[in-house]
Amino acid sequence: MDPFDRQKRIQGWKQDLIDEAVAVCFGVGGLGSVVSMNLCRMGVGRIILIDKDIVEIHNLNRQLLFSMKDVGRPKVTAAKEALELGHNIRSQIEEHQIDIVEKWSDVIRIIQGATVIFNMIDYGDYFDYAAQSLAIKLGIPLIQGGTFAQSMCVEYITARGQPCLLCGSDNAREEIIDQIRPEEILELENLNFLPKNSNPIGQSNTYLCGTCGMLMTAKYGEGIINSEDAQISNRTLFYVNTMESVNFGIEPKIGCKFCKYDA
Ligand SMILES: [Zn+2]
């Protein structure tokens, strides 16, 4: 019996594309736990987990792959173990305990062949732009999410990369953006020059992270079901306290330095 029989029955489902997919997870925390579990259950061919952190006690309220025994262990190691024990069907799972910002050139080497990037790093807007630039250069979709108190934002940028995350920004510093353009992004040794957002310690729980990770995976699945030509880069906001959501296309900016949007 085929473990994927029930999903193959979904209209438009393309299991062959999922079988061959190579999914990169930047971060295996609250969102990455859920996304990587889902990728296993969908049968994604190769899942590349990258995270520098170790499991800390305050992660356990929401980072579903970890339990008390994992405190003090590398997140990628604990995550791979939990996935293999509890969720994996056929995926090849790779763990890389790497500081993505400091070891960018290693990341570039590790993710060769990637077909999608899930950006779940809580570093800041400029790191998100760098991830966007990389996805544009590789011609693959970028999916990212974040939770903010009782709300969340999930973004899907198509493999065409137009419009992109940078299109939606009016105040990104040119001298930083110029260093991480798609023309440059594969050549950088590190991203230490990127400004880091100084966010307060996040408010989060298991259903905020879980829902956001589920929505990210849903965007991935729907991106495969619907042909690329029919896709537009989009953003979804979901408010847990009112259960309201709003979905809209990302606003393009003519002449964007990343996606060269030209209407
Ligand atoms: Zn753009």
C-alpha cells in the first residue's frame, strides 16, 4: 500500500514533484518543527535542516520536535532524531548545525539542488532580504512566516521571484541591499554586515507557531498544485484572537534591485 495514497487523490496533487523536492529549512524552531514534520508526511525527497542553536527549556512550550531530554542538544540533531522516530516515511533528512549568517558560503554549498526555501530565522528584515535574493538567484520559491503576539504573517514568493519581498520595502538601506543583490549573493563568505532587528523577546505558544507552520506548508502544497504561471507572490495575515484572515498580492515596485520588476 502506498503511504501517500490519500493525498494523491487530491485534485491536482503532484506527488512526483514532491518526491523529487529538496526543501531547505532555515531554522528548526517553532515554525521549523511543524514545517519539517509536514514535509516528511508529504514525502518530500530531501529535507535540509540548518540551525545553529541548542534546545533551551523555554523552547519546549511550542517547538514540537523537542522534549525535556533534548535540552542542551543541538536543535538539528534532536529534530532529525524526532522526525526519524515519529514522522519520516521516505525522506532523506540532513542536519547541519551552522550559523547561517556567519557561514553563508557553507550554506550555499549545502543547499545545492534546493527546490524551495523555508525561511524561519528570527534575525531581521535584512536577513529575509538575503534569503529572498538567494531564492531569486536559484529560481525557486521562498516561503516565510512569523508570529507577532496573537497574529501571524505568511509570505509566498513564486519561483519567478516577482514581485519580491524587497518590492514591498520603502526604507531598506541601499548600501546594504547593493551587497546582497542576486548577482552577488552566491559569492558572499558571510552575512555579518547585515543589521539585526532588535525585537523584544517574542510572545509565542504552540498554537501560534503550529498554525503559522501549517499555513506555510499549505502555501507550499498549493504552490505545487497550482501551476507556477497561475501563482502570484502573496502575503496572508491571520489573527488568532478573531480567527480572521486576509490574503493579498505583494505590491510590485518597478525597477526593484532584486526582481527587476518591469510590469
Ligand atoms: Zn522586487
